[in-house]
Amino acid sequence: MESHQGTYRTILLFLLVVQSFANHRIVRIGALLSSSQNQLVFEDAVRSLNNNSGVPVNIRYEYTSIIMDPNRIRCALKLCDELVKKAVHIVIVSHPPPHDNDQAPISVSYTCGFYNIPVIGISTRDSSFSDKNVHPTFLRTVPPYFHQADAWLQMLTHFGWKQVIFIHSMDEEGRMILSRFKWLAEKEDIMIEKVYKYPSGMKKFTSTLKPIPSLQSRVVLLSASQRDAENLFRDAKNLNLTTAGYAWIVSEQAMEASTLPVGMLGLKLYYSTNEDVHIRDSVQVIGQAMQKFFLVNSDLQNITDTPTDCRSANNDWKNGSKILEALKTEKLEKGQTGQVSFNEDGDRVNAVYFIRNSQQDKVMVGYYGNKQATEPALKITGENKIVWPGNLMTKPKGVKISTHLKVVTLKATPFVHTELLSEKGSCEENKNERICWKVNSTTGEKVDYCCYGYCIDMLIDISEKVNFTFELHLSTDNSFGTLTRSNNSKMKTWNGMIGELVSEESDLIVAPLTINPERAEHIDFSKPFKYQGLIILVKKTQKDSSLASFLQPFQDTLWILVGLSVHVVALVLYLLDRFSPFGRFKLAKSDDTEEDALNLSSAMWFAWGVLLNSGIGEGTPRSFSARVLGMVWAGFAMIIVASYTANLAAFLVLDRPEASITGIDDARLRNPNENFKYATVKNSAVEMYFKRQVELSTMYRQMETRNYHTAEDAINEVKKGELQAFIWDSSRLEYEAAKDCELITAGELFGRSGLGIGLRKKSPWTHDISMAILKLHERGRMEELDNKWILNESTDCSESERDSAPATLGLTNMAGVFMMVAGGIVAGVILIFVEIAYKRHRGLKEKELELARNAADRWRGNIEKRRTLRQTLQRQRDEQLASNALSAKFLAAPEGNGTTMGEGHHQGHRLSYTEATGSRLYAPPPGAMAHSNTRSVTINNPAYSSEHHDDNLV
């Protein structure tokens, strides 16, 4: 019974084992290795992977390995016959013995790449394997040689070198490392001053290395094979390029040269020749990647459709591409060679390098990368132990520092003034004048000038602080510089002063050079020595003062209403005073005299007198109602006069010449026409600014064909009226506007920027000059230069004076007032003649009336005399009648009385007037009295004579 139970248990265990093997997912790993020892390491690594408790029990790794054949064709045949036929899923490849060719795995990569079988290289570092078009399935646990550029860049940053000379071979390796370094250096702002390339296998390098001493950089990066490096170091030593002042960083292969000089720095890959650790790391990466592969593809029981015959043209193995992607994304954190991970090209990243220094032997002074970290890191552990070229222990500065600098400038008032030395005689150094020469573009001869101004004073101050001497010359084409195509080529080059700096003909640009992005890409700038902006210069447009300029404070409508109000108020005053019961009254001193009420003329005089604030002596309102209106009118007049006075000051006293445009947003600039021309200077920062600004593109196109070669030419055209607006730096235009009262700046500043000193890219003087400028700012020296060269010279028509002092009124402003006075005088003269004529006419009429009045009075006297005479005669007649009657009585009486009566009768008879004169009395014609008041009548009666009349009466 017990024997049957034992047999049953054995059968059950066997079935379980068979079942477990039946459920396993098989992963086959092939390997082409350099030795049988490496084969044993590989087999042990795979067994360890299978026995790893972290590996799922349903994944089983199988292995197959062969020794790699040095012949590429035989190697490919062995791969097909012994590995591909066994349906391997992944291949690990090393190199054939001995290791003297990095191209050995190429046949394996081609074959596996065709069938989508992933390949992991553990020794080859050739850059060509990074080309995924040729090697689509190739990965490697060692980085390619061109990845040394990453460590080189970190070393340059650590030592503070910003400018290098790059020497490389013309093969694929040299081109790849240069390309990667350029890409990395651009991010770190490190400049390659010069690149020298040579063909592999070159024997003599003298002609290649000879120009290096003339360059500014003293840091040399070398990518060369061991054989080429031996020849190059020999010639470099003969040219004294490995002496004090230089610094060399060389590739791993060059560090193995037998002629390696003292003081070189180079790299050595950690475990670069130890295949054992790379084999184990490769197997570990495969194990982790396949676990994730089966997790993602959980429905996949086994990897199928694996290629098994190299004679088949079927290369559509989709699982191979999936396995490759799983390997690329895998990261082994704690591999024996450090962190193992791959980039998109399948190259090892974050590898660890030792940094070595060539002394008596190669000494490790630091490392790049960290076995435990996730990101590369540079650490120099023995910097004080580094021996530099020339057996120096002090780090070289990395650049050639010349204390005599070539400085280029140009004439730019007020920053740089120039005068011919032949005309001036000599430059006055005590006034900071310096000799500067200029090459005549026609004859090629040098012409000497005296240069002085804001920038020259600043240059002298900086040179004393930074301790350098300089040679000053003027730009040949007198331009700042711009990028232009030469000879219809696609390559753009700089001209002007910037062109001299880029081509290393000059060391500094000291001029009003605007800092902008286009220039900063090719040259370095110091800290700004002056801040400014752009502004527009135009010719002043003087306001035409009309004769009626004193009427400007009020509109025509208001003037009409004021004039109408005067007459309306005068009329109402007259009516109120006339109809008021208190409009007239007796004077206090004379009870019999009564003052007349306000007449219309006096009311008019009163209204105008109050409005014009003149004294009113007489003709004022008498009634209370009229006086209330008079007070209201006085208040109205006070407000009107005060308002007029205030506005008159604004229109006349503060009246200034105006600019023809309002600023950069003026419609005549934004919507240009042929009658309004504006421009700037060619090849200048202002032109670049308009070209760069999209919203100003219309203005740029309008100016492009009109721009001038110099600012002086444009300013002269503005003065002549040929150019309506000139756009330029505010410092210069404000200086010109202050000196010439016909010019004025329009609008607000725009496009603000700074002026700086231009230097070569990565110049060693950049930092020192910038610090000197900051110290000059701090000390107030820049303000002194402003006062000396910009503000003090502009005393003729200073903008500040125009702003602070009131404008002076001239005849043109007040001509209307004088014309009004002259008109008043003329009107007075005309009126006096009218009055005289009127008086004469009225005097004649009065004389005629006087004569008529005298005649009438005389006529009335005569009439009165005749009336008296008639009455006398009538009385005499009556007396005569009475006497006659009495006589008659006496006649009837006794006769004795008759004689007496007769005598009495004879004595009492008197002659009448008619009888005495023999003529009848004068009678005035009918109506003579009626017209006596209006006409002068002369009475001429020849028959009448007072003497005759009296005689007759006697």
C-alpha cells in the first residue's frame, strides 16, 4: 500500500513539473563573445537571472553563445547557423579577439537589423552605430566616443573657460563629436573661436597648428585617434603650443599617445575594457525589460514568429520591435558599470568617466558621472594637484590677454568729434584729444585725425582703471554695421565696425553702439554706459499770428453774445431808469433844479465802461431797479474779463512753435504718403529695430529706400525742408534740437535701449570693462560727461530753458491790439472832422436863425411903434373930434367968441403920418411872421427911415 502511494506521489510531482514547464514563457538570448571565458560569464549571468527570486516563475531564459569570428562574412554565417536558427530573441555582441576594430560587430548589426532582432553591444564605441537608418536595432552598454563632448563641456564650465579652439579629424568620429559639442556649447554660451580639421592618417600638422598663436583662445579641444595624436603632439610641442598659458582637453584615444605632453586633461571610461561587467549588466537589463514586456503583453503566452532562417526574406517580426522599445526604455539603477540606460538612438547615457591628467604618469583628478545618481555630475577631486602645460600648478586663464587693444570708432556728435590733424596741427592731450587714423577708401592711405568727445573721455577713464593701452582708428565705411550677403552668396557677413570686430581686426568698439539681439549674437557687449531711446526730429512749424490773435481766447459766437449783451443791458437800464418814479430827482443844493433821468447814450456809456473796467464819472442809473441790474452786469463783466485774461495768457504768453507730427503713432507715419518723407540711417540699430517690429513693417518699407548713410546728412536735409522727419537716437537729436532753434523733437521716447562698448565674443575684457563702467556710474563720472559734452554745449536753444522760461511776446502776437489802437486813432480823426463839419453846418443854420430872429424882433418893434402911433393918432383924432364938437358949440355962441374959436381951431389941427410923409405905412407881407422862426428874413423898406419918420413926426 505504501509503495503504491509513493509511486502516485512521484507521478503527481512529475506531472506538476511538466505542467509548470508547459506554462513557462521562453526568452532566448544569444551572444557573440570574444573568448570562452566571457561565454562562461554570460551563462552564469543567465542562470543567475533564472534563479533570481525577483523574476516571475513563468519566464524562463535560455542562452546560446559562440566565439565571434574576426571575418565579417564568416561571423554573419555563424550568426545565422548557430543563433538565428535557434530562434533567439535578443543578441549580445562583443568583439572578435583581439580587440583592434570597433567596426567588427557591423555584420551582426546588419543581419539582426534586417530581421528586427535587438542587438546589445558591450564594447564597440564607434559613432556610426548611432545612425538608426543603418543600425535600427543596435543598443550598447558603452557610450560612443562623441559622447565625450558632454564631459568636455562640464569641464569647461567648471574651469570658467568660455572660448575654445576645436581640432578634429575629418572622419565620422570627428564630425560627430564636433556636432554634439556645438549643440551643447550653444546652451552654455561657450564659443568655438576656430575649428581646425585634418584628414585621418596625416603625418605633419605644422600648417594646421601654426595659426593658433594668433587666436585669442588658449583652450584646445582635440578629438584624434592614438596614431594621429602622436604626430600632432610632436608638432604642437615644436610650435610651443604645449607651454605655459595653454590648456588642452583631449579624447580618450589621444590620451594613449606615446608623445603625450605634460599637462593634458583627458577622459577614461569606467570599466571600458572589462567585458565581464558589461555582460552581466546587459543580461540584467534584458531580464527587467522582458518582465515589463510580458506585463504589457499579458495575453501573449509565448514569443512567436521568431526568425529562424536567414535565407527567408520575411523580416516582419513585430515582436522584435516591441522588445527593442522595451529595452530602450529600461533603466538599470545599480549596474556594475553604474546606471545603465539608453537614449532614442540606443546609446548608453550617464556613463562614468575618470578625468586624468598627464604628468609623469596619468593621474586621476576627478570623474564625470555618478554610479548612484540619476544625472551626470562632474567632480574634480584633485584640482590643486593638476599639472598644467609648462609644468605650472596654476590654472591658465584660457585666453590670450593683450594689454594693447585696437579700438574702432566713428564720428558721432556729441559722442565722438573728429578734426583733421593737418588742419589742427596737433592733438591736445590735456583736453583728452587722441590721434585716430582712418583709411581712405579710394587711395588706401591712412589719414590722421584728432578724436575727442564723450566716448573718448570714457575710454581714457576705462583704460586707466582696467590697465590697458589702445590704438584708436575710425571705421572705413563710417557705419555701425549690418548683416549683408556678399557676391550673391547665401552666407551673410557683417560690415562696418561690427564687421571689424567679428573678423578680429579690432578688439573694442567705443561709440554710441546700441545693444540689440542681432548684434549680441555675434559680439559681446559691456554693461550700458548710457540709456536712451528713439525720438523723431522735425523742423519747427511757427504759428502764424493773425491780426485778430487777441480775439483767440473767445470764440466768435461768444464775442457776438458779449457785444449783444452790452447793448441789451444798456437799453434795459435806460428803460428802467426812464419809467421808474425814482429815475429823476432834485439836486440837494438847488431846490429849483431837477436832474434829468438816464438817457440812452449815458446808459450805453455806462454798460461799456463797466465791461472795460473804466471809470464812470456821470450818467449812472438813478433808480434802485436799474442799479440792481448794474451790479449784476458788473459781476458778469468781472467774470468775462477774468476768463479772457486767463485764456489770453494761454494763447499768447505760452504760445510756442509746434512740431509737425505728434509722435511715432502719428497718422502721417503709419499711413505714409509721397508728400511726407521720413527716414533713418542705413545699417544702424534703428533700422534693425523697425525691421524687427512687425507693427512697424509699413514704416520700414517706406524708409528702406530713403535711409541716409550718416545722421549728419539726414539732419541737414531736415533743416533744408527736404526731409520732414528723421528718426534716430534721442541723445543725438536732443543735442541737435538744443543747438538749432529751428529744430524740435516730436513725441515721446520709444524703443528704449542702452549704449554699450562692443567686444569680441567671449573677450577676456568684457567683465573688467563692465565693472569699470559700473564704477564710473557709481562715482557720477557719466553724469559729468553728460554735462560736459551733451548739456553744456547746447546753450543756444536749450530744451530745458524753453520748458522753464515763459515765451516772450512779440509784435506778431500783439499786432492786432496795436492795429485796434491805430483803428481807434483813425476813427477818432475821422470823427473829429465829421464833428467840425457838422458844427460848421450847424453854426450857419444858427446864424441864419439869429438873423431871422433879429429881423423878426425888428419887425415886431416896428409893428409895436406903428401900433403906438396909430393909437396916438387915434387919440389925437378923437381929441380933434372932441375939439371940433366943442368949437361948434362955441360957434353957436356969441360972436365974440368966434375969433377965438377960429384961432383955436387953427392951432389945434395936426397932420397925420400919411399926410406928413406922403406915403402909406409899410405892412409886412402875409405869412412873414409865420416863417420867421425857420428862415432868416431881411426887411428892406426904402420908404422907411427912422430919421425921416421922426422929421415928419416933428
